[in-house]
Amino acid sequence: MLMDDFGGLESFTPSEGAGAREQLSEESKQRFAAAQAQIKQFVREEKQAKKRDDRVAQAIVQFLGDDRYSHLFQLISKLVALNCPSIFILAILSLIHEGSKTTVEEYIAEHRLTIASPDSHGSALQSHGLPAERRKDLLQWITLLELIVVIDTKAVLRRLMTDKDSIDGTVLQIATFVLQDYFRSFGRALPYEELQPLTIKILQDIVEPHLDAMHAYFDELQEKLDDESEE
């Protein structure tokens, strides 16, 4: 229950208790002030997290209410079943859905990260003969995906990686379908098979910087399983 339910932190003081009539020492006052500041910060963070969660949920509901994207609903359900963070799902959808993009950009801004287009994916995109403006869209999309993984590395990759080197195929499928929809939006109807290698390259580049951490995580997990089996 939030402190606000009791009139807010501003109305709470230690002297209001029946046994707190005696004068507090200066040291006790300082400790209490520090604790009170920490509690206030916690409450602020909880409220901010609640607002973020509500905003993310609203964006997903808005997306699911659009029949144009009904072919993606089953894949989204699979990601949800994997407990994939909703903000990562929105990052995938952000290439074709403005509401998702806005929510993801706000989430990144709240974490004080700068959104700047990377250059490392340029060669892969050039192979599709895209004009500069279309390449810019895709580079921005890739950047959003990268930054969400940076912010929520464990939450995203521990849910989506099936072992220390592999990511769940649902991510590849939905990202490729999103790319198809994007290309189709400006008259380039490309088959799934042609776009899949591009999606694989993008996902590899996003995950690769975090592989060492994932290897350590899966090694630790395996050690725990081995220890349990020996008991």
C-alpha cells in the first residue's frame, strides 16, 4: 500500500507516536531524515514504474486493437508466454507502429540514454538497395532494440535465450514479419526467406555484446542443476 493512502509522507513524523514524546538526539534525527528521504525516493520510483507499466500496456492494447496487425498476434502471445518484457515487444513493433515507437522512446529517455543511429549495420541494409530515408528508419529501429536490451539485459535475454548461444525462434519470426510489413508499406513486397538473413544479422549484432554475461549465467545455472541432481 502506498504511503499516500495514509495522507502522504509529508504528514508523518516520529513524534506522533504515543511513546515518542522524548527529544530525539541529533544523530537520530539525521538517521530518520535519511531514511525518510530513501522512502520518498522509493515511492517516487514505484509511481514512475506504475506509470511506465500502464503506458506500455496501453500501447500494446492499442496495437492489438488494429486488425492490420492480426497476423502478429499469435507471435506476440508466444513472447508474452515466455515472460518477455513488454517494452521489448513494443521495440520490435516500433518499426511499423507509431504508438509503440513513442512509448519506447519515452522509456529510453527516462533512463537518460541518447538515441543515436548506429553505423555498424549500414552494409547489411545497403544490400537491399534502400534509399537513405528508409535506411535511417531501420537504423533507428535497430538502435531502439539495442538500447532496450542495454537497459533490461537480464530481463530480456534470460527470457528469450534458449541456451548460452541461441535466441528463441519467435523473436526471429516476429522481427522478420515486422520487416516485411515495413517494406510492404512503401511498395516493396519481399518474401520472408529474403528478409530472414537480414533479421538474423540484426539480432546477432544486438545480442553479441551481452554473450559473455549470458554464458556466465547459463554456466551458473547448469552448475546449480548439477548440484541438485547430486543431492
